[in-house]
Amino acid sequence: MRLSRCLHYAIAMGLVTLSAWVQGEPLKIVHVMSYSSDWAWNQDQLRGFREGLGMTDAIIRVVELDAKHKDATQLKAAAKEAIDLIENWQPDLVYTNDDVAQAEVSVKFINSKIPFVYSGVNKEHRDYGFDKAGNVTGVLEREHFAGTLSLLREIKPVRNLRLAIVLDDDPTWVGVASRIRAELARRKDVEVVEWLQPKTFEEYKSRMLALQGKVDAVGLLGVFRFTKPGGGYADYEEVLHWTADNSGLMDFSFWDTRVERGTLLAVTVSGVEQGRLAGRMARRILVDKVSPASIPPEATAKGQPMISLARARKLGLPIKSSVLLNAQVLPRFAWGS
Amino acid sequence: MSVSLPLRINLISLIFAALVASVLTALGGFFLHHQERDNAIARATLAADELATRASRLIAFDMGFADFLGFDEQCAAVIRNDPMLRDAALFDTHGAQQYHSGSGTIIWPEYAQLPEADDTQTVTTPSGILVLNPVVRGKGEVLGFAVVAINDAVVMEATLRNVGWLVACAAALFVAGLIIQQGIFWRAVGRPLASLVRTADSIQPDKLVEIPHLPDLDSNDDIGRLYRAFSRLVQRLLEARRDLLTQNEQLEHAVQERTTELERVNADLAHDIERRKELEEELRKLASTDPLTGLANRAFMMPYLERRIEQARRHRTPLGLILLDFDGFKHINDTYGHAVGDGVLQTMGLRLQQICRQSDVLARLGGDEFLISFEGLQEQYQADALCRRVVSLFATPIEIGDLKLQLGVSVGAALFPNNGDDLTSLMAAADIAMYAIKQRGGGFLFATSSAKIPAANDALAHSLRRPRSTDQ
């Protein structure tokens, strides 16, 4: 059944693409990003996607869901806008990133004629029903938890590492948290003392201050959805800035944007790498006429050690030259001069 | 031990080649050392550049040299897995060593011209060859130097290893060349010479007939000409040898004939010698023997008796003589002829021999006169018995054919030294006794005393010494 569906899809895709090429029209691509286009994370993925696609004349129309700043109603509206664009414009391919776009948009087009390629997805492929779709494939984001712990130990050797993990209520972290738990279950040298999920920025502050001296390091995963007294969410830069100024604990994350904003270290998942791999998948679909169902979803394996030397200095942590030379080092805070 | 010519040529060429190879190897070693040294400097330059880059990266993090933590590991990392690099270090601009890794020490080149920001300097110091690369901040501020020292021992070892390989390859080529050259020389020189030697050795004195034929050699070089000259020499030698063999054969034949002739002459000569010995023996016998009776004659008997008398005198042993003369023999001779007379003499000679003992000697002195010398008879009565047996012999008639003849005998006996102390006196005593008994008609008579032969009787004495042919 699935094979037949894939076959029909391939024939339809071929006809559409062939007609486009015969007419000499550039390919049309819709990019639905979960967050805003001014965020480096989104910019990196789109840049990588363009590199992997290798078609400078392709027309890419971008729809921002901006999930970090919009409430549920606003998010639904943004998703409706994206769906309408897809249905009306009939692009040759849709490129989505991060989990929000999958949950709000991609799931609406399962087994449609339009191929979908994603990147930066933390949940599993099957969690969105893509395992039953013949038109969806993409790049799964897999954080380098073990590598990050190793980097942490290189900076400060601790035999039995005590951790606290901070999350917000974004469903993105469900997959991340489950994978961390699975990794911790295999290890005896790491102990998560506490999983924090504060609702407000103030709660975050108080919980963080309470952690001082109780744990060796704090994992900062979800820091986007802490409400502020006046309404809205505290900007994650503000959260991280406060943390750098007030926390004496080592902290870590998995994204370069965090280290740029004061988190001590991360073995980052590269947005550019994910976007580049997704672009190559799109090229195979559009140029080589390979069905998305024939391209299994992949996870980027390459991680880049990243260290905030400014934060290390603030924490009074000497770092060996070998660690610094093997990592991307940020000697200053993003808010610095 | 002799060495073959091809091998000798080969060894000589090998020696010259080895000399040339030694010079080339020395030159090659010199250049290889420079090459290895340059190679090490190039590696050191890269390592120093890498070390300087790492230091510059850390400096770019707003870190000073003093902030580098564990930078010794970086020094070690840039020279790790490269045995040609001995030490790596980071110096500040004042020449103070900040970080170091390696098996030796690096002495700061005080008086060396230090490199500029984008330059690299190679200096030779007591601690070895150093490569200096500046550690730069920004676009030209030199904060220090990354220094890498070359391991001279390893450079030399690498050089020697390469030289060793060079020598090994050269030796292998030499051996291969030697084998090939030996093969060529063997074909060109050794084999023809060996053939010549075998042919020469086969020409032995006991093998004069067969001389092996030399195989043909087409070469026109010296060896070929020598080979053919020897071949012609062998042919001429073969021909000369055939002539010599023919002459030898003829000579041998002549020698054989001559030898046969000599053997025949020798045999004749031996026969003549034998015959002469026989004749001499016969003459000797004739001189001492009476030809008619085969008894000793006077010529033998007289010297014999003188010797016996001398022995008897010396040893004081008894000795006697019996002198006998036939009575009536002249009559027989005149009546029946000399042949019968000779037969009578032979018969009586045999009879006398039969009564004589082993030690007695019987002789016919002449005519019918006989003499018996006897020894060992001390007393006269013992000699009397012998005389009686002599006389009794004549009692039996003598048969000559149909004749039966009767003879008488007169026997005179004398004893030494009683009847004479020498031959003459003894013979005279016996003769006198015989003559006396003959006067009485026959029989025997012993001499009574020593014979005194008066001067008037000189004729008698003389007669005793000469043979008497008749019985008167």
C-alpha cells in the first residue's frame, strides 16, 4: 500500500517538476520556520539549506511561526497563514524547521503531493506520523549530551557529577529530556539531582540561587517561556545574562546561541550542518527525483565544542590549552563591548 | 690456492668499483645528510609554525603566556610522532622559556638575529639547530617565539640508514654485476682456457697416442688466437708424437732383436764357461788321478802325504805307508799284451780299494806300484793285519776274459815317526822293506827302523821318488 502510494507520488512529482523545467520556471520552495527569522538558529539552518540545495535561482518564501514570542492563538494564526500559502502557491517543496512547524504545519500535509523536508526536530520521526507519510523526510536534531558532559569534565574533573536540568513548557524538550534520561540510565557517574521547570522568571531565579552549592552544573535546555510579571516571556538573553551574573555554577547547553549568551559550554548541534543536510535531501527529491519515502531521516552526528571563556573567567575556572584549542572559544559575552 | 683468471679480473674490477663506490657513497652520505637536515628543518618549521599558531590562538582569547594552562602538552603535540624533532618550547621576547617539552634542553640563542613577525629563523646553537617562529598578536606584535629543536642524532641515524640502504643496494648491484661479469668472462676466457688446460693436462707420458681434439672457437680476440695457436701446437705435437712413436716402435724392435741376440750369446758363453769348468775339473782330475784305475796318482799323493805327515807330527797321531809292487806283472804284460796288463791293474786296484777303510788313501804311483796311506793304527800288529789282507788279495786269480792270471805281490810298510819323520825317509823305509821282501820272493815286510839312506844309495833314494813302471 505504501509502495503504491509512493509510486503515485513520484509520478505526480515528476510531472510537476518536468513541467516546471520545461517551462524554465525556477523551483518554488516554502520555508516554514518555527521561530523568527532574526534568530541566528533559524538563519543558520536556512543558510545551510541553501548551500545543500545548490540552486541559487530557487524561489524561497518564508513563513515565521515565531513560537518563542507568540501565544497559542497567535501561533495558530501563523500556522494557518503557512498552510494557506502552501495550498495556494503549490510549491515544489516545503522546508520546515524545529518541532513547532512539524506539529502545526507538516502534519497537515501528510501524504500530500508536496514533499516536505525538515531539520532541527527533536521529537522522533514517528511522533508526528511521518513514518506513515510518503512525502516527508528530514534531519533530526540530536543533542550531544555525552560529549557535553565530557567537555564539562575536561574543564573541571568531577568524579560523580551532580546535575540539575532546567526546562520550560515547550513540547520541544520532551524528546530531549527523554533522551537525556535514557543516557543517564546507562551511566553511573552522573546524577541529576533535580529537574526544574519554573513557570516564571522569578521562580527560575530563586530556584537557581537555591541550587548553588548543591550541584556541580546546570543544564539549561528550555529558557524561553518564563513569564514575566508584566506579561509575556522573559527574553532568553535576559535569562542567560542573569544566570551568568548570578550563578556560580557551571552550566551547559547544546546550542551555540546559548554559549554566545553566557552559558559556559556546549557541544553544539550545528544549525548550518542540519540545514545543509536537509538541503541535500531536497536536491535529491527535486533533481534526482528520489521519493522522500526512500530517504530515511538522519541525525547530524557532528558536534562542535564551544566554550565561553568570559564565563569561565567569571567562574574562576582555568581551562587547559588543549581544551581551548579544540573548541570554539568565545572570549567575551554577547553583551560585552 | 690459484684463482681463475675470470675471477681474478672480476675481483680486480670489483676492487676498483668498490673504491669508486666508496667515494660515491661518501659523497652521497654528505648530500643525504644535508638533505635529511633540510628535511628536519622543514619539519621543525612546520612544527614551530603550528606551535606559534596555537599560542596565537590562545592569545587571541585575550590570554597572556602566563594564562596558558597545560601548554606543555601543545609543545609535546607538535613534535609527537616525529623523531627528527627533539624539543619544542615557547619563549617570551626576553628569552625566558615559558613552556617546554622534549628530551633535551633548548638554550636561547642570545646573539641570534630574531625573526620578524611573519618570518622564521633557523639558528645553530650549542644545543643544536633551532627553528624560531614568532608568536604574534594582531598584525605584528611579537609576544614570543615558538622554538623547535632538531634531533641531530636522529638526523644522523636517518642519514646512516639511507647510506646503509644505498650501500646495500650498491652491494646487491655489485653482486649481480659480478655474477653476470663472471658469466661473461667465463664464456670469453675461462671456458677456452679451461679447455686448453684440460687438453694440456691430458697429454701424459702414458697417453701418447690419444690427444683430445680441441673444440672450435669462433672468437677472433686474443683468447681465440691463443686458442687456435694452441690447437695448431697440439696438432703438430700430435704429428711429432706419432713419428716419435713409430721410431720408438722401430727402436724397440731393434732392441728386442739385439736383446735376443745377446741372450743367445750369453747362453753360449755360459755354456762355454760351464764346459771350461768341466774341462778344468777333468784336467784337475787327470792331474791327480790315475787314468787307468781311477785311483790317486803320484802327483796327488806326494803333496798329500807331506800335508798328512805334517798334521800327524803336529797332532802326534799315527800314520803309516804301505808300498806294494806286483810280482810277475811284466810277464803278463809281455805275454798277453798291455790290454790284459791294464785289466790286471784295474782289477787289483778295485780289490785294494775294497779293503781300504774310509780314511785310507790308495794311489797308483806308476806301473804296477801302489801306495796305501793309513791313519789311526798305533801299533805295528795293527798294520800287519792290513798288510796280510793286501797280500791275501793276490791269492785269488785275476780273471780277464777267459784268462785266469796269478800274480804275486811285495809289500813294504813303514810307520811314522818310527820309520821316518818325513815323507822321504818314510817312503824310503817302506821301499827298502818292499824291496827286501821282493828279494825274498814276495809277501810283506815292515821297515825295522828309520831309513838310513847312505850316499851310495842315492840312486835308490832317487828311485823312491820317481815312479817305477815295472815290477823289477
